[in-house]
Amino acid sequence: MQKLKNFLKNNWILLVILFAATFLRFYKLDSIPFGLYPDEAANGLDIIRMMEEGDHRVVYDTNGPRESLFFYLQGVFVWAGKAFHIDSLYFTPLALRIAAAIVGTGGVWALYLLAKELFNKKVALFSSAALAVSAWHIQFSRNGFRAIMLPLVLCLIFYYFIKAFREKKKRDYALFGVFLAVGFYTYLSIRMLPFIFLSFWLWTIFFEKGFIKRNIKNILWAAASFTIVMIPMLIHFVHVPADIFGRASTSIFNPELNNGSAIKTLLDNIIQEIKMFNIAGDKNFRHNLGGSPMLDIVTGAIFWIGIVLSALKFKKIEHFLLFAWLGAMSLPMILTAEGIPHALRLVGAIPVIFIWIGLGFSWIYEKIKDKKVSLVVVSSLLLIASFLGFKKYFIDFPVYVEAREAYAEDMYIMGQDLRNSPSDRENLVIAGEFGLKTVQYLTHGNRPKITQFETYEISENFVLPEGKYKIYITAGWYDSAIRALLEKGYWFNFSPVKSDLGGRTLYYEFEN
């Protein structure tokens, strides 16, 4: 009991932060965000392959090459929904998003560990508190994208990296190697890590001469643990070498995207990255409240204080590491030529950004000599940031039509309707194959009879079934689909299905 009392006394602030992080990641998770984007649904389809076909892989290709570790975590909840007939998890968006909420909360804890190891407990508490209430991190902690694993794993990688550097223990080197390898099963951006370690090697030449030579045995220990965990992925790369480089088609070196100049596109991207924190953020509603700064007015200002503080101490390993980390994890965004600024591609830089925010808060706290006043000031700033984060995601975001569109509300509502389809009814869906992934996942429990058509396929392949049938046409394809049906000699009196937000038409339907 005494140990428990001491733990609570020494860590009650951290527990409050973790409680807040948990609440903000699970609150109304079954309804915000509303809908299910096909990228999320594709994860569900791969999970179904795992469960029903025993098709276990380290990289799946249902929606392009995607590392699978996150899918196994999601699969726990999809499996539970099916095995125990839990309605809220029975092939629902919630089943795919609980894992993200857990990982996101874990990321707040991991950031605390890293910031404490790099600096001190005060910086760690401020960093993790700011991350806990950040709308940027909250958003990715509440959708079914595997990218949320990256901040968590990166924090653990560099937690053991800095411990190994300072304490020279084999255990820390081994765990560093393990988590480094685990990272390659999470998200594509992890492949930028060699740039950080190259930077570290250069740093040792100037400031820690002989480090590699003195620690070669420990480094080999880390290499061994890394190699063992990487074996399944290495085998995959041998069989599918193209997956090593991922989606190179969006590169700034693609002449079809860079407007004739890769250098100019790179410089423009760097400017966009600088602006995205305080001025103009990601316009994609799956990543952000369309175009708003990624940081609120409080943390956005304090972020720059932290950067200046680090720049003044650049030679120290902990500050050098932060800049090397930001540079490497910015590459997935600044080296691509579409969708810029892109908060998802910059997700690997989130821990660095919030450690700088923690440094800024800590500096403000120390600068005010009266500690009671200092505590009030810093607490007030964090409360303002908390309110702004909550307001941005839970109050402002859900009322935007664009937020519904970003999560494929049309295919989600269509999928819900098809979940109730009678077993003897044929369902003809005129929609894109990509969007149909949402329908396929949502309806897997009752598996209605669905035949999908692209508009160009109607003239050749569209035939009405003899019995009961229902036709669905997505709103964007309605005019071209009607023309194609008329050319085939078909005429139907379609009814629009409208959204309960804004009343816009989601799709059209006809049932005989």
C-alpha cells in the first residue's frame, strides 16, 4: 500500500494526463468521425482474409502495399465482434478504430518516457499534456489508419536509443534493435530512419569521437536483435522488392506532378511545412479541420520557443537528435508532389514537435520566479489548449459537410442499407471499386448479393435480374449512369437518399 501511495503521489499528474488522453480518444468513438473511408475498410477486408482464409502476411496489397502490424491489432476487435456477436463491433467502423485509440493513448505515455529520458520530468509532463489534447494527434487516434503507430514506435525506438547511448547497457541496445525492427511493420515513413542514424554517426565524429569503436559489441547486439525481428519482412522484400520503395509515383521527381521543377517543388513544400503549424494546415478533412493550422494558437506559439531553445544547444545530443528526427520525418511530405501540406505524411514528426512544445512550456515555467504564479500561467495555457483541441475536433469538425464526405458518408449509408438487404434480393451497385470497399466490409456479416458496375460497364454487362432487385447509383455518377441505362433501354424512377447533415444527395436508389 505504501508503494502504491508513493506511486500515486509521484505520478498523479501523469495519470491525469493519461486519463485525459484516453477520454479524448474514446469519447463518441462510435460516431465521430462519421462514416468509413475505403482505406479503413480495406484494412477490414484484409483482416477478414486473416480470420477466414488464414492469409497472414507482413504486407498486404488490397489497397497498395501496407504494413500489417496495425491490422493484427484491429483484428482483435473485429474478431471479438464476430465471435461474440457484439453488435457495436460486428463489422463496424468502431471495430477498426478502437486499436487506433489505444495506440494513440499509448503514444502519449511513450512521449512522456522519451521526453523524460531526453530532458527531465517537467518537460515530459508538459510534452505529453500538450499531445494528449492536440486535435492533430486526436484525429489520427480516432480513425483506422495505421500511421498512428508511428509516433508510439518512434518514441520507444529513441527512448532506448538515448538510454543505450548514455548507459551503455546491452539490454537497452537489444530493445532499441527490437523496436527499430518493429517500426518497419508499422508505416512507410519509418524508412527515413537511416537518415537520422547517418546524422548521429556524423555527430559522433565531431562530438563523441570513437563512440562506434568503443561500443561495437553493443551495436552488434542491437543489430542482431534487429535482424531477428526483421526476418519476416526481409523475406517479403526478397519476394516483392518493389515494396521496399512504396509509393514512388507521387515523388517530386515525377515530371507529371512537379510542374517542371523538382527543386522548386521541394522549396515550396518546405515553405508549406513551415506554414502548416501556425497559418495553413492540411486541407484534407481526414487529417485536419480543412486548412486550419495543425497547432492551436497557444501550442503553436510555444512550439517556436522550443525550437529556438534547441537551436541554441544544437551540439548536445538530445537537441541534435530532435533536429535530425524532424528533418528525416519531414522527407515523406516534402519529397512528394501532391496533397501538400500533408499531416498524415508528417505524422512521424509529431513527437519532436510536442517535445519542443514541452521545452517551451518548461522555459515559461522557469522564467516566472514566483512558482505559484508560474503554475497558474502554465496551467491556464494548457487549459486553453485543451479547450481549443476539444472544440476543434468534437464541436467544429463534426458539423462540416466536408468531414462527412471525407469519410465516404455515401458509401457508409449505402452499406448500412445493404446490411439489411433480404437474402433473396439482388443488389446492383453503380459505383467505383474503391468506394465499394466500404460496402464490402460493412456487409460482410450478412453478405448480400451485390453486383458492382462501373459506368462504362453498363452498356455491355448490365442485365436486370428476374426476381427482386435494388439499384444504387452514387451521386457523382448519376447523370452518366442514367444515360448509359437509357441507351440500354432501361428507365427507372430513382429516389435520392439525402444526408441528415446539409441535406445533400448521397446516392440514388430504385427497388422493384
